Amino acid sequence: MKRLTFLLIIVFCFTGCQRIIEQHQFNTELRNYTSPYQGNWYGVYTGSDNGQLQITVYKAGNIEVRRIFNNVSETFYGLVYNNGIIMFTYSNSGFYLSGDLNAKSGTWKQGSLNGSWSVTKQ
């Protein structure tokens, strides 16, 4: 019984150490990652409504979207994946932006309003 308990403790310690090592490797990779889309992107959205877009992509791939319409500015946040796909970009007013920075374009929606957008990197 003592032998079995000792073996179980060894297995749990090894598993715990392995998880710590994997987490450290993951954190190191994350710190060293730089999004290929990092920088400032400027453009417009058109359709049922229109305005300007400013998308700032940060080192880790987080994005800050600034929408300017009728002399009003709204800022919201999301992510851009390594393949260029923009995700999780909802504003407090219900404006939703989706698309692809490889194509430099996408679609937007806000309630019954919708349209397309395009940007260029500066």
C-alpha cells in the first residue's frame, strides 16, 4: 500500500511539473509572438450607413477599432488571428465588424443596418 501511494505521488508530481513546463513554454511563445498585421489600418465602411474606420493591431494581435460617424467617435476591441480573420469586435452600440485583414475588407452590421468595409495599412 505504501509503495502504491509513493508511486501515485511520483506520478502526480511528474504530471504537475510537466504542466508547469508546458505553461512556461506557452507564455514564452506568447511574449515572443508578433502579429503579422501589427500597425495602423485606415478606411471606410459603407452601406446602410457610412463612416471612417481606424484599426490598430497591437503586437499580440489585439485590435482597437475606432469608428467615426456623424462627428462621433466610438472605440471597441477585438482580436485578429494569425490568418487575418477579425473576431469578437462588438461595440456598445451594437456595431459588429467581421472580416479579413488579408483581404483588407469585410462586413459590418448594426441592428437592421449593414454593409461592407475596407482598409489599407499605413
